[in-house]
Amino acid sequence: MRKLLFLTFTVSLLSCSQVMAQVDTTITTTPRLKHEVYAGYGVLSFPLLLEGIVNLFGTGGETNRGVGPVQVGYNYLLNEKWSVGVLNSYTSYTSRYTSSGQLIYRNHYYCVMPRIDGYWVREEKLLLYSGVAVGAMIFRGYDGELDEKSKGIYAVGHLNVMGLRVGKELAFFADFGFGFNGLINTGVSARF
């Protein structure tokens, strides 16, 4: 009877240590990546769309050039479903007379928006997400014809309808949404 109890105790102890070793190995080989930094470029942002609509009613002798939004940001993973962060972006728009090259006006838009994202699908190398960002835009404008500067601070936002992130530590992302980031955004992100 003593030998049977000793054998049962030894087998149980060995089984428990084997299970614990498996659990510890899983935890140490798959660390949780909580921080993300990213950089990207958007097209058809709200300021550029608005500038384009306004210029439809111009004289037709202008050359217009828009840049951005160029964006950089940081996200912190709260849990498996939510992340919070901050998004910074820059957009500019310039209009010149085609014949003379004289500056008509130039506008700069600097945005800082806290954001929150919710994850629909969260696989090891694939994320599908949606989110919202609301913050402030610093506007700086220059009217070349009147030689006047203008500035202001305005509330802005962006709704991310659907985003896709492919990769683990280093990844490619693409977003589709409406607002100051642009209709479509693409870029790279790194998690650590």
C-alpha cells in the first residue's frame, strides 16, 4: 500500500511540474506587445476636399497642390479589445497663379487628436479595427494677394470605419474613414 501511495504521489508531482513547465514556456515565448508607434500618409482628407471644392469655383488659372495628411502616432493596448493613443498629423494646401507663379494662398493644418480603437478581429498577424479620434487643429494661413496671415484653433475629428493591420512587431496598416486623417490612410507601425 505504501509503495502504491508513493508511486501515485510521484506520478502526480511529475505531472504537475510538467504542466507548470508548459504554462511557463507559453508565457515567456509569447510576450504581450502593449505599445505601438506608427507613421502614415492619407489621401482625400477633409481640408483638401474642402479646398478642392472651393477651387472648383475659381477662375481656372490656378495651380493647386496639397500635401498630406502626414501622420505619426502612439497607441497603448488596454486589453485584447481596446487601445488608446494620440494621433498627430500635418496637411498643407497651396494655390498659385499658373501664368505668373504668384502665391494666391497657402494653408497649414496641424492636428493633435486622442484616439480610441476597438478590435473586431485580433489574430497573431492580422487585426481588424474601428476607431474614433477627436482633438484640436491649429490652422495657419497666408493670403498672398492681400499679404495677410490668419490663424486659429478648431475642434476636429476622424471616424475610422474599418482598419486592417498585417504583421506582428513590424506591420503594414490601411484605414478607411472620414475626417481630418483622410478617406484612405496607409503606413507602417511597430509594436513593442
